Amino acid sequence: AGRVPAIDPSEGPPLVEGQLVSGLALRVAEGERAIAVKADEIMGVGNKVQPGDFVDVFVMLKSDSKDIDRSQARLLLSRKRVLAYGSASVDGLPSKMDKNGTAQQQAQRAEQARTAVLAIPVDDINRLTLAEDSGRLLLALRHPTDMAEPDPKLLAELPPALQPPAPKPGEPRRAPLEGLDRAQAGITTADFVTGGKPGSTALRAPANSAARAPAPRTGD
């Protein structure tokens, strides 16, 4: 039937609905993960975001004289599905409103939303978590039929924080990290902020490695 049991079924007794996996996990596509980020009225388009919507995620980074030398704002993730916003979820969307004030109750719950749950490719989660920790996220609501996305080839990929070992002599060159391998390698805050370009804090020499003038030779 295409369903997944929540426990190992024993032979003989029939399976019942309560023994099958249900909930938001079934709405997550292969290669994606459901990630919750902090939400408020400004971040959530005036609390107009609803489960099932598609949004672009922007990030605002303010200069802090440590990891961020200049304030910046940029598109972080494009066309991501909203799985839940506040207490409303794609797993429990009502088919219609009743006459007992259900619509008003849902509006009140939406005003109190504190989290938004997004479906994110697993190799993009590092960027999202660093962005939320280092700056402020903003959701931009988009039409569901708008399929436009930025060209990933325009910008270089960020270097991994953990480098895989170099191939042994005679071994073929390894392919670029993808998916879970790329997520495991991670990224640094400095490379995330600067795009990994030369001159970032991740590539600077340690403070105690100042160049010294060569000692004069004897007889000079």
C-alpha cells in the first residue's frame, strides 16, 4: 500500500492505522529535511504565509566588526515549500471552515506564530542555520506557478569546513561533495559571509604569524 510501519510488525495480527507512520515527515521529499526557523509578523509577510506556499528566503547580515565586516542582504534560498507556519500544517489543512468561528480561531493562531517549517535540501541546511544565527531571515511570498530560480553556476560553491583526505597515488580524482557528504563537510561563518573569496577571515594568516625581516648575515 506504500505505507511505512512505525514499529516492526509481528506476524499474524493485522496492521491498524495507529501503527503506520503519519504526520509531517511524509510531506518531506527525498533529499529534503524539514527545518524550523524563527518567525514573526515581519518575517512571515505579515503572517500571511500559509502551509503549502512557496517562498524565497532572504538574509540580512549586519556588520559586527568580527565575522561580518560589511552589512549585506541577499537571496539565500529560492522557491522553498512551507510545510507549517505556527500551528497550521500541510498535514492538517482543513477542507472547509465551519460556522463556529473556526476561521477566526485560525487567524488568531497565525498571529501568534513563532516558527516556520520549510522543506530544505539537506546540503543547504548549513547555510540556513548559519544565516539564522548570524543575521535576520525574511520570507518573500511568491506565486505557486512562478518557477524561476537563480542560476547556480553564476557563483562559486563555498569551500567545505572539513576537507576530505587527498586521493592516494593512482586513485581517480574525487567528484565534488554532494548531498549528505556536502552537509557533513559543513561551511564556516567567514566563508558564508564572504562567499569564500580570498581575503576572508577563514583564509587569513594567524595574528602571531607576522612576517619578520631576515637576520643579517655575519660580515654584512
